[in-house]
Amino acid sequence: MEFDLNKILRDNIKKLVPYSSARDEFKGDATVFLDANENSHGSPLPDSYNRYPDPLQWEVKKKLSKIKGVPPQNIFLGNGSDEAIDILFRAFCRPGIDNVIIPSPTYGMYEVSANINDVEIRKVSLTGDFQLNIEAISENISPLEGDREGATKLIFICSPNNPTANSFDREDIEIILNNFNGLVVIDEAYINFSKQKTFVNELTEYPNLVVLQTLSKAWGLAGLRVGMAFASEQIINVFNKVKPPYNINVVSQRLALEALNNIDQVNAWIKETVAEREQMVLALVQLPFVKKVYPSDANFILVRMNDARQVYDYLVKNGIIVRDRSKVMLCEGCLRITIGTKEENVVLLNSLKEIK
Ligand SMILES: *Cc1c(COP(=O)(O)O)cnc(C)c1O
């Protein structure tokens, strides 16, 4: 497999001269900053917000680097992983020409982002046991060679997968990484809850690998909007060229930096969530209207029921909101239930037990 980043990049991005901010052009110590048209008096808030943030968020990346074992120059930070997903489309996929492969069912943002960018989606159904269908994926790839009619630029692999909750077989993912000369985007939003090993330490092995992670799930920072992409320095440079100059604001950078000191707390929550998940699986299978509880490698469970909509409506009436996935392919009749605190899980179970 020959991988050449220049062959998959859009021409306009190859030629793009990126925006150069005041903070890009002068780095170093000075006492008087009159280069960015900021308000030198200060801000009306107790903390000082009058200066633009570090465009490349080096302090946050250095701390993440220690936690993840990935050099800072191999990390991109986005306004949520959703920003990284959008940049992948904008940098690599020619609107109206190229296509991407999305195993289905999976996280809905890949499709929305493709549609916003006018990029063709090739949905490839997962197998009956929610695994990747390697042959069907392979058959749907349009080669880069002779790509006037469009090439397959990205394959999205969400593992553990949302909403099915399982991880894909590592060997299948490796087959795709070894044989596809576009980018393989592995979304590891739920990796902290999984028995599977992350791919972030395989970047030197696979030049076509992009791993997405986020602070929104296990780290408990969904409100902060910080997502990460890990990839070769070459690919990260493309992300940095295309992103808005100050995409992570001062507050998010400062609070992310502070939060990353609390890894012990996060690990304790992960342990508790996984233990609760296993308890919930045992309790849910006991319910008479539950047909199947799918094994989970994430912080949620997919449950098949006799009448999912009726159960959903009943829970809503009791002030409990779960996700109705019953109209999603292969998930017919299923609800997706996030694992909450011990107390929340008890409230949910008690409510479900009242259903006749
Ligand atoms: C929740 C989720 C994300 C997180 O997105 P953010 O924009 O970082 O909050 C990414 N991928 C998947 C599959 C998810 O379920």
C-alpha cells in the first residue's frame, strides 16, 4: 500500500496560504503588545480575557502528550471532535466529486458533515453481530488512481461504536489500515470504557491513520468543547492550516489544562461506570419486555425491546430521557441507555420495573 498525503489533499488546500495571526508572527517575551488590536486596558471580567489565546494550544498539548504517550506535534485540538471531522471533509474531499465510506449504523455526525460539505456517502452495513464487513467495504472503495470521477478519501471507524456499543475486531481495522491509501479515521470517543487497546500509539506504523478522541465523555467536559485528533505531523499540519486561527478559547484551554491534572478522579469514574454497566446489563435482561441486551464496551447500552417507543414515552413521562434508536438500521426496536450514577440507574430500573 502506497500512501501519499499529496495525492489525497485537495488542490486548493495544497496551495492554501494559511491566515497568519499576530500571535503566529511574534512569539517570545515583550512588555508592550500593540500587534493584535486587543483592548490593552483589560476586560470587564475579574480574570483577564482581553488577549487572544495560543492558536496552537501548546500547554494543553504538552500535558496531553504525557497522558497519551504521543508527541505534541502529533496532536490537533478542535472545538469538539466534530470540528476535526468537519476539517477532514474540507481538507481532503472535493465537493460533488469524492466520497467517503461510513459503516452503518454509527455516529450521525459523519453523515451530517459529509452532507454539509456535499460529499457522497457510501454506507456499508455492519454484519449481524455489529462487526465490520471487510469485503463490502473493500468493494465500495473507488481507487485514487484515475480519480477524475472521484475517489474514496476517508473511511470512518467508530470503535467502540455508537450506538451499538461494541468494539470492532482489531484485525479487521488493521486490514483496512494496511490496504486503504486514503485516511482511516478511528473515532475512539468511548475508548476509556473499552477492553480494547487504543490506536494512538500506532501513528508511526500507519501514515494513513487519524485517531479521534474527546474530553466530552470519560473526562466529563462535554460543555468545554475540546476534541482531539492524533495523526502524523504531516496530517496535523493540514488540520492546523485549515482550522480557524483561535479555535479553542482561553477559558477552554485554561480549564482543560486544569482538568487534565485530575486523571485519578477520571479513572475512578471510569471504573465505577464500567461496574455499573455490568450491573445494568444483568438487571435489564430480567425485564419481561426486554428481548436483548447487547454487550457494551462503552458508557451506554443498546437494548432491544418489544415496544421501544412505548417504553421511551413511559420513561419521558417519568422525567427520564434515554435515546430512541428504534428507527436506525439494525437497531430496530432498540433504546440506547447511558450509564448514569448509581442513584440514577436505580431510578431508571425502578421505573422500568413498573412497566406492564
Ligand atoms: C460523543 C461523541 C463524540 C464527541 O464529540 P465532541 O464534539 O468531542 O463532543 C465523537 N464521536 C462519537 C462517536 C461520539 O459518540
